[in-house]
Amino acid sequence: MLQIVEIIDVLEQGVTEPIKCKLSDNSMAIVKYPNNVRGTAVVVNEFIGYSIARKIGINVPDFGICELSIDTIHSINDLEEIDERNAGSCFYSVELNNTVPTIIRGHVKNRETEKIILLDHILNNFDRHKGNLLMSVASGLLYVIDFSHIFSKGPYPNYDSDYFKRGKDANSYLYNTILKENSAVYDDLCIWCGYDENRMRLE
């Protein structure tokens, strides 16, 4: 398992207060750690979200599980957000260079858009916004990041929610909460290319 060898900084963006780190393979990564302000479930949610995204062909940064040791925590003195409670197995995604949190005209494809919308429905992701869609300036590839709050609006699943009741009746396909919650970014994705709802249902 990769080790965190240096903590560079705590990132201001994101309610989970992720940290920018150097790993034992010399890569730079964004790391979410146990007992963060939003709970340890965030670490699991990220791994599940990234894994499913990659499985269905959506671009995500390289990712995995790494270890944050107490010794590494003791080596820093000026980060109040990190202490011994945060030691243990963490989720990391390799930092992408030359990316911008925006959608560039002409680079978004309808099949890509459909997959992202389907992914958010599978995971019940209410938190799709421009900040967690990164476009590579060099390649034009669109990368999806940040799955901290999937399944429910908080980091822990709410099993009484409509999401977990889907499939129990014939009208469950009418569940459209995700389309409404993420409409701003979906509108931006679809402005240059549409999506075929019927084809999405078949898949």
C-alpha cells in the first residue's frame, strides 16, 4: 500500500477538508482521510464512486487506498485540521495537472454526458457541479471527481429516502430528483450536445 510521506497543505475547497500529499511513489495526490469533519464514510464513498465511474468508462484520475501514519502526522506542526485521529487508510486520487473546473465547448460528447447522468442516478449523487468536473487543457478530456456525498445528501446513507425505495413499484423509473438537483451542470453539459433519455433507459 502506498504511504503518505509528506502533507503539503489542507485544501480549502470542499467540506471534507482534503489534503494535498506526496505519496511513496513520488506522485502528488488529493487525499481524504478517516474521521474528517464529514465522517469516515466519505473515504468509502469516494472509492465506490471512482470504481463504478471507471467501470462504465468515465474518465477519473488514478485512485486508490493509501496509508497515513502517525509518524507522518507528527512530522507536521502547523496543520490544526490533522491529528492522530486521522491516521489510517485513506482514499487518494492523483492530482491532475493543467485542468480547469469548467466545460469547454466542442469537447463534451453526448455519450459522455449520458454516462455522467446515469452515474449520478446510480449513486444518487446530488452534488454534481462544475467544481467536480475537470477538463484537461491539453487533451480536452473531461474528468469526473468527488463522490463524498453519494447515496444520500449526507455522507451516510438514509435508507428511508426515496432513492432506496426505487424498484419497489412500477413507477420508480419516474424518480427525477437527481435531474432537478443537478440541472445547472447538466444544462451546461447538454448545451453543446444532447442526450437520449430512451437510450439511457435501455442501458
